[in-house]
Amino acid sequence: MTDRSAALSLIALAQIPMVSEGDDLPSLILAAVEMEGLRLQDGDIVAIAQKIISKAEGRLVDLATVAPSDRACELADAADKDPHLMQLILSESSEVLRVRKGAIIVRHNIGIVLANAGIDQSNVGEPGQNVALLLPVDPDASARRIRAALNERTGADVGVLIIDSLGRAWRNGTIGTAIGVAGMPGLLDLRGRPDLHGRRLETTELGFADEVAAAASLMMGQADEGRPVVVVRGLALARREGHAADLIRPKHMDLFT
């Protein structure tokens, strides 16, 4: 009889300090791993909240330094948003898809479709500051750099996942979503594999990195939990390079936008 039992462990690191521009994230992560009494192992996935990546990479912008264009002012009025914030949204986007009061949906420069270009104003800056945090310029590249540093310093072959909380078409609520991937698949093509009855799967592709991101997001929390890094252990999957871009449906196949 085949043993189909499996166990997945998710360990939220509680000792990550507040991150500032220029901080060495791999060092902060490894220090927190040690304080948990852990060591990274081959096959672990280190899931990291986008927010601390962006902070370390200097993606915090003072809105007072942003000059809104006429287009930004027009869209800000339509969406009931700050024109300075709207200018940042436009600068981070390749296409505006939908606008209504309280919302603007865009195609980000990295290809994903999301509200407000992923720009965040929660848990950023000091009290009284009017600042906004942008997504990393290239989250896949950020994930590769952190993976290389972790692997070099520990000798463990780990994957790295950068996640953000995004909304979805036709569904309420946000969910943890992969925006940067290294050392693990983004998308798993299961076509050709048999199901329980021996039938060949014909259309099944698994958003593997998104499923891991959603699980890690539950451990991170969304408010004041302060747990931006989760070690995911127990996924029996051969290592290979993947990209978050693999999860983006080609524009000509996108029926929603």
C-alpha cells in the first residue's frame, strides 16, 4: 500500500526587526531563524512579505515630492483619490483597466493586474508622514538575490517566495499571492499525469507558488502581527527554477481585462 500521508510545517519568524532602506535581509532572516532554534534545510521555502523587500530596496516615496500630471488629477477625481498617489499609480503601471469611486485597477509594470498598482500606505513611515510604499522593481530578481545569499551562508538549497496580498476577479477579499519566485516552480504543469482512475489530465496547471503564498500569508497576518517571514517545510518537490511571471496569464488569453 502506498503511504499517502504528508505533513506541512509553516514557521513564522517572530524576531524580524523593523526594516529600513539598505538593510541586509538575508542576515536579518538568518538571525531570526537562529533565535527560533532552527536551521534552514534543503527543500525549505522562505516566504517573505513584499513590504520588507520594498523597504530594504528603498521603495518608500514621500508624496509631497510627487508632482501630479493632468491625467493623474483627472483620474484622482474619478476614483476619489489623492492626485499625488494617483501619479505614483500611473508611474508604476503600463495600463489603466478600470476606474470607479474608491478603486483603480491597473496592469503593473511587472505584468500583474491589481488595485492601486500594489502601492501600500499601511504600516509604512513614521506617524504623521504622508508616504507610500511601491512594489519592488523586479520581485523575481529580488527573490533570486536573497536565495543566493541564504544558500551561500547556510549551504542549504532553499527556495524563496515574495508574497503580497492581492484581490481576485469575481471574489471578495485578498489572498496571499506570489509576486517573486526563486528556486521553486511558479506554475506546475500536471497535464499528462494520471488521476486516481488512471485518466490523463488534459488541462490541469497548478498555481503552486500562489498556493504556498496563501498558506504563508495566513501565518504572517495582515495587521499588526509583525511576522513578515515564514519558513515553509515539508513540500516534497524537486527544486527547479521558476518565476512569478509564469503565473501571469498572457494578455491575449485574459477574458477579464
